[in-house]
Amino acid sequence: MEQIPRFLSWRNMLVLSLAVNFSLILKILKGEKERGDSWDRTVYSSIWPVVSTTALGSSSLLSSASCNYSKIEEDDDRIINLKLGDPTVYERYWQEMGDVTTMVIPGWQSLSYFSDNNNLCWFLEPELGKEIVRVHKIVGNAVTQDRFIVVGTGSTQLYQAALYALSPHDDSGPINVVSAAPYYSSYPLITDCLKSGLYRWGGDAMTYKEEGPYIELVTSPNNPDGFLREPVVNSSKGILIHDLAYYWPQYTPITSAADHDVMLFTASKSTGHAGMRIGWALVKDRETARKMTEYIELNTIGVSKDSQLRVAKVLKAVSDSCGNETAKSFFEHSYDAMYERWKLLKQAAKDTKRFTVPDFVSQRCNFFGKVFELQPAFAWFKCEEGIVDCEKFLREEKKILTKSGKHFGDDQSYVRISMLDRDTNFNIFLHRVSVSSNSTL
């Protein structure tokens, strides 16, 4: 038998076969990647604003010059949940910040219930108190001088603490608690959940006519419709609680430092750290602050020290970013994100005429030094073209979960839609409400 040439030996043939197969696989993968990238970029990036990291570590907002909804492809079976105000829009910014807010808490730390025995709110961590005062001074959105700071497990607990502190503790019966519709949907539920003998939900402040003392909740900017609010009952017997969770420059122009008896703030909407469950109240009256502290002591024996320390670290990073001239501050980044989202939503409403969102008045912001409209954390979205139940329509026809206006003391033609979700969900939502379907909208 004739001898096979050496270059055709089985080893060489095996290597040649592997090389050919590998090149084919790379070619196939390249083609799939090109097709796959068109999906990823089209749905999640190129049409709507995305954040990129520059060499300096700063973040910038990129957006397409035009809104070409027809290019968007998506999974039609995917349910988009915009019912809650989960502030994951801030996720990318904090990812880009890296270890700036990373901290190590030793196992021996936070053993004691007490943080500062000399403070009226004895479970308030001094570092958190310092950073709260600092960030309000920088932003200029609230007076902190001669105020007592009461920390709570989110502003929800502080709201309950304020009701406890401001209600009459006598035999006069429960005091009515009111707020102008559309009001925050959780107010009635939180107020009546314990069937307290001290207070009860009294309904819409716009129609409230009863005599005697009452507590009015003033949420400004308002959740759900985003408008700035003032008290509406205007009685000398009224006691006011101002919920200022959204009075930050990414949502509204800061026109003055709020100066009210009880003002509630939260890390959830100011920095996006909802999971830390930290809120704070700025309180004028010492006795009110003492009773609020008493309520939290009875309710949870204080507030998590670990969460307080983490929020203090976050607020420090926010304040420090405002003095960094080489990169966007947290509020600049957040303002840009909200501005782009509201611009796209308003353009979609104008183009389709199938839904409407509120128009806001422009004001000058003392913090940014420029004039702009409110750009709230929620869109008060109204279905047009004869749709009576907007929540049902969006759920069944568009697979978008929202919260009906009926929960806010308003009409079912309205829904509240979160503007704070991740880019992916927001982009698909905007596409779905902007394209035709078998039904209207």
C-alpha cells in the first residue's frame, strides 16, 4: 500500500477540521450577534435615553434625535409593572459611583439601642443628623435651623408618628384626617389600618365641611398628579402635616426653603434608596417631636442603626457630588433622566392623542439657577377616546400594570404610572401606549 503523505496525517487533518469548524462557528455567532444587538439596542438603548460612563467617571445622558417607535421590538407577553414607585431609575448612577457609598460595619457596632442620649430623638445616629442638615442646606429645600430631627422607618412610620403626636389624647373622639383629592392612595389605608381611637380618615379635603379640629395632609409636589399643593380647608382649627418626599430638584424647581411645623422626607425618593427604609421629619415644636419619638419607641424601639449609617453615607456622597466641578452631580444626573422621560412621554401624548398627561407651569429653580417645569416621579395618565376604566384597559390590552384613579379619590379614567422604573420597562411602556392595537390607544 502506498504511504500517505505526512501533511495528510490524522493529527494534521484533525487540526485543520477544528480550524474550519471554529471559523464557521465564529461567522454564525457574528451574524447572530448583529441580529441580537439590534434587539438589545433598539428596545433598551438607542431609542430612549441611556447613561454612559466617561473616562472621568461622570455620567451623561444620551438620547436619540427622534422617537421612532416602529423600530422597537419586544416580547409581547411581558407584563410591565408600573404600579408602584420603585425608584430603580437611580440604580445605574449608583453603580457608576462604585465604592463611594460602600461601608463596612463591624459586628460589635450597633449593639446598643441608643445612639445619642443627649438628643430628644435618642435613636438618631449623629452622622445621619449631620448629613440631613447638610443636604437640605445645599439644596435649599427646607429650613433646618431650630428644628428637631426625628428619624423613622420610612416616611410611612413618621406619618403614623405625626398622627399620634398631633391627635388629642382625651375623650373628644378621633380627629378627622383629610387630604385634597387626588391624594396619596396609602393615606386612607394607613390612617384606618389600626382602627385607632385617636384619629380616622375624613376623606377629601376639598369637600370637607365638618366643624372642630382636623389634620390636613399637604403633599407637595403631590402624589399622584405632581402639582404643588397648599392647604385647602383653611380653618383656624386645622393642624398641618407637609409630606415633602418629592420636593427635590430632579422633580420640581426649588423656589424656597420649606418652613412648616411638620415636614416629612424620605431616602426612597430623594436618593432612590427605598430598601434602606429611612425617612426623617423636621419638626418645629419640641413636644410634637417628643411624642413622635415616643410613638417610634413604642412601635419599633428605635430605627435600624445600620440603615441610618448607610443613608448618612449616601447623603454625604450626594452633597459631595454637588461640589464636584469635573462631573455631574447626583441631582444633575437625576434631573436629566426625568427631563428626558417627561419629554418623550409628552411627545407621545401629543402624537397619539389617545392619552393625556398634566401640563405644568415653569418656575425658576434656586438650586439649578434655571427655569423649568415640574417633572414628577409619577405621571397622572388619563385615557381618552371613551375609555372609562383606564387601569383595566392598560392591563388587559397593553399588559401594563398601573394604579387606578379610584384609589386616589378620583375618576377611573385616570391611572398613576411610575416614572421611576428601569429604562427597559419605561421604554416598552412608552412603545406600547404609542402604537395602534386592535382596540383604541
